[in-house]
Amino acid sequence: MTEEKKNLGSSGTTDARENNQIRLLLVDDEIPYADVLANRLGKRGFTVQKAYTSPEALLILRTQQFDVAVLDLKMPDMDGIELLKIAKQVDPSLQVIMLTGHGSAEACEKGLALGAYDYLMKPCELDTLVEKIHEAFAQKPLDQRGPES
């Protein structure tokens, strides 16, 4: 068994600290979309943990550390703005990118005012999202970061 396979976690990616990867939380209620995006981001070198609901994301945020979170704006149980508010209370240094197919200028302004790093529309190019994740990570205080690859 390879060393990488020995280190696989529940999300199917290796431990961020062992491989110097950005720790990313992806929250989206569109399960197939979240699964494909998490897989593609994992192949780009991120350690990705998925959550399909806001309550699941909050539980994960309370038990694990992340560098960046990508949050869907429109979810049935709690929208991304409410999740953003709570996530920033749990971890003020968490960098958050809002991702949605239902955006509005008002929602964008509200998210940014509440501490989101940026706001992207679905579908966005993977390279654009990867670039934004790296930019958001660079804004995180040095003493609050996991090591970057």
C-alpha cells in the first residue's frame, strides 16, 4: 500500500498537514455538483471536506480547522449568508468564498459586508475558483494557516 493510501481520510484525500495542502470546506446542497467539484479540487492539491447541509457544515466547523470555505448561497435548511455569520463566529480567520447560481448584487454586498472574501457565480471556471481559493488563503493570518503546497 502506498504512503498516500495509508493517509487517506474520510473525504478520500490525504491529511493536509502531512502534504502541505490548503484545508478546504465545500458546502453545497447539490450533491452531484459538490462531489464532482470536491474531486476536481482534490486533484488540484486541496484537502477537501464536503458538507451537503448547513447543520452538517457547522458540526464540521466546530470539530475541524479549515483555511478556506466555499459556501453555496441558496440551501434549503439555512442559506449561505446565515452560515457565513455563524462560521465567522466559530472561526473569525476562516476565509469564505460564496458560490451561487442565484446571485444578486444585494446578496453579494451582504456577504462581503459579513466578511466573505469573494463571491462567484455558478458555474465558474475551475481555474477561477482555484485562483480565488489561493488568494483567500494568502489573506489568512500567517499564524492561522495550515501550510500551503
